[in-house]
Amino acid sequence: MFLEFFIWGAWFVTLGTFLSQNLNATGLETANVFSTQSWGAIIAPFIIGLIADKYFNAERILGVLHLVGAVLMYQMYSAPNVGVFYPYVLAYMILYMPTLALVNSVSFRQMVNPEKEFSTIRVWGTIGWIVAGLTISYVFKWDAGELVLQNTFLMAAIASLVLGLFSFTLPKTPPIKKVSVEKSSLSEILGLDAIKLLNNRNFLVFFISSILICIPLAFYYQNANLFLTEVGMANPTGKMTIGQISEVFFLLLLPVFFSRFGIKKTIMVGMLAWAVRYLLFAYGNAGELAYMLIIGIALHGICYDFFFVSGQIYTDARAGEKYKSSAQGLITLATYGVGQLIGFWVAGFVSEYYKANPTNDPFWQNIWLVPAGIAAVVLVLFMLFFKNEKMEKVAVE
């Protein structure tokens, strides 16, 4: 878990800055590169559902994917321009996104009580992401110098090589022999079996909201590090790890919010946090208003946990035993696939528009007010159309 997320955090956080400063990428070229994550998320179920789950040990697939990933990461490190860089990052993301499910599979299969044990294992992923950011900012200071961010890809390549080799030493995790001779359908693998859940108005509202809220999320992934760098914040990558630290903290608070305020208000708090975070980014600066930027980063825990994690719990409860895995697959496809794919392109178009049509307001203020507005609209729509329901009632249905 530590290595899995160390690899991702080692290059993805600073990617927007690298593309702008090192490769002189335009807003749309940057959007094209970031959208590879969404294509990876869309294609991943095919790799896991059609290949890994049926024919090979999960730990061996994990090892092979990370070894090939190390080679691709080195090619990204060596790429002289966006045209050369893009095919490698696309291939890398198609191979990396399935590993997120594979590390979970390997973990779950070794546990007696996953509900109690998994969180203590998964938290090491968050720690890995944090260590990667702190290493970039405070150990090597790669985000402080000119044109040295490409070294992050070399660090990720080395970590990927280590995890690839280490994976072959993990406990054997063979395919599960299904008692039923019935084959998994493509619709089941992609989560499309759960589409009938959309007949429920509340789940439909939640589903549409999940796609729409991923548009503001994409703005953060694509622009936050570049924004903090350009406004002059010291050690921006290291400071962005505050978001992951808050993620761990608010994850512990989530059950309290659920029991006290219910699912609707919990999700609404998450949506509100997105709008507030971007307003803080729009009007803060790296000088006397630097605290606004820090608070905006720290809100990541509420933004992510109160919407995405609580949404996963709501989906699990709403789906029931028959559609549990299909429903989670459907939500993942909707958010990391469709939602963020739209979001990355919207962020790219907005950047291009304000570069071509500057206003009297600062460039980054214009950029951040767009996702703030989108998040506010999604919040209002969700508030109006989602009926509150208790988790116990959802689970029974």
C-alpha cells in the first residue's frame, strides 16, 4: 500500500506544473494528459474482470504491471515534449489503474476480518502519498528549482521497479474458483448490472451529482500545484500533503457525522467544502492571505471523505447483496471515468479561454471561480432533489 500510493503521489501531484514549465504544454494538452487517468479507470475493469480475476494470481499480475510501469515511467522521464510524453502516460495509466483494485484484492484475501483490519493497512497508502510529497519538497526541493520536476518520474520509476519485484514475494492470491458455472457478463464487470438502481430517484440524484462534482475535483488535480507554484508559495508539493493528513483525520469523524446528521447533510457538507475551497483559492495569496490557501488545501479531507467515501458507503447500503460490487463499479466508472474525464477537459478549456481573453481580474481568480460555481450549483440541486434517508432504512431496502 505504501509503495502503491507513493508511486502515484510521486509524479501525479506535480504533473500540471511539469507539463506547463518543462514541456510548455497548453491548457488543452494538459487536459489531454490528465484525462489518461479517466481512460485508465474506464479500461481497468476489463483487465481485472476479464483477465486477472479468471486466469492469473493477483500478486503476479500486480508485479508484471508495475515492472512494465517502471519502464514507461522512465520513458516519461526522458520525453522531450508533450507529443512524445502522451503515449507513454496513456499506456502507463491503463496499466496503473487496475493495480488499485489488485492491491485491495491481495489485502482482502489475507484478512480474517477485512472490516476491522483493512483500514490499518490502507492508511499506509495515504502515508506513502504524503511521504512522496514531502520528499519532493523538503528532501530534494524539486518544486523549488527550474526544470527539475522531471526527476519525480525517475523516483516513481524506481519505486515502481521495487514494488514490481516485491509483488512476487506477496502471499499467493489465485483466482477464486466460482461454484457457479455461470460466467460473469461484461455488464456485471463494468457495473452496468446496477443500472436498475437508477430507478430509485434518490440514487439517480446521487449518481448524477457524483458525475457533476467530479468536474470541480478535476480542476484541483490539474491546476492546484501549478497555481501554488505560480503564486509563489514555498514547498507547494509538501504543503499539499496537508490535504492527505486531513483526509485521515476526517475519515475518523465520518461515522459521527453519519449518526448525528444523516447521509444527506454529510454529503452536502462535502459539496459545500468544494465551493468554499475554491473561493479561498480565488481570493487568497502566498503573502498575508497564505492562510486561505492552507485552509483550502486542508479542506481536502472534508471534500473527499464526506462526498466520495460516504457516497461509497451509501452505494453499498443501497445496492444490497446482489449488486454490491456492480454498484461500486458503476460509481467508479461514473466518477473517476466519465466525471473526471469531463472535468479535465472543462478545466483545460477554461484555462485556454482566460489565457486568450484576459480580464481585469487575476488569471487564477477567474479559473477558481468556475469550479466554485459548479460545486455550488450541484449542492443546490442535491439539496432540492435528494430526500434524506437513514442508513438503516437504506440497508433494509
